[in-house]
Amino acid sequence: MINKLLSYAAGLQATGINAARWGIVIVMLWIGGLKAFQYEAAGIVPFVANSPFMNFFYKYDAPEYKQHMNKEGELKPENVAWHQANHTYIFSYGLGTVIILIGFLVALYPVFPAVSAFGSFLVIIMSIVTLSFLITTPETWVPSLGDAEYGFPYLSAAGRLVIKDIIMLGAGIATMAQAARKYLTAQQTSG
């Protein structure tokens, strides 16, 4: 019985990779689309402002943003005005466009596997940049507010969100490898 189950499970590798690919596509399209909304744009400010790779996109340096953050669902017009001056929304629109484009590239696997492999490569790069936020963004760790459980290894909500990109990294590698193999196999059979 165990061998039958394991034999069945062993045959699911391609199905799992395809599920990971469509998971990437859904996440990229959805999260990329949300970057057009102010609450999502403001939500990424701590990551971008503290990142040595991205902070130049904003007008104001970290940690000034801490005084201008709206909670999700909250509207404070003075904070919106600050984010407009900070280029928060413009950056988010651009980032969202890039993320959506990556999602579309990955989705082209059935027709253009080489393009899809490149899209998966971009997922890998994006995941590495996102994981760097664990080092650069103070908000990814539980702050010292009196409890003994703070700092490393205690991930905050932001940190728990970021650490999940390890899964995106692995999915990007698996889907890139499958797409590259499909492209190379087609080249060998046609050439």
C-alpha cells in the first residue's frame, strides 16, 4: 500500500511544477495589480525605504516614513500627500507593472518556453531581492517593547510575509528548469 502511494506521488513531479508555475502567475498578477492601490503602495514603503537597492526611488530617507503610515483601511489625507511627495505611488505603479509583466512571461510556458524560463529567472531575482528585506528592514523582526521575545529569530508579520519568498525562489528555479528543458528538447527535435 505504501509503495503504491509513493509510486503515485513520484508521478506527480510535473503536476507539482505546473501548479507552482500557475501559483507564480496568479500571485504575480494579483500582487502586481494591487500595487495600483494606495494601501498596497504605502505598505511596501518600509521595505523600499530601507533597501540599499531601491531606496533611491523615494524622495525621503528612512525612517521618516514611520510618521506617515496609514493602517490598512485607514485614510489620513496628510499621509497620502506625504506619500505623493515621496513618489510612493509612482514607484508602486512601476513595480506593479514589472511584477505583472513577469507573471505574463511565466504564463507563456505552453507556447514560448524560453520566454517563460526567462520570466522564472526574473522570479528568482525578485525573490532574492525580497529576501534581502530580512536584513535591511527593521520591521521584519519583532521590536523590543518589553517582551523577552524580540529580534532574531522572531519574525514580525512583515517578516513572515517576506520569508515566504523562499517558496517563490524554489518555484522559480523549478519552473525555469522545466521551461528550459522543454525549449532545449524542442530545439533538438526540430534541428
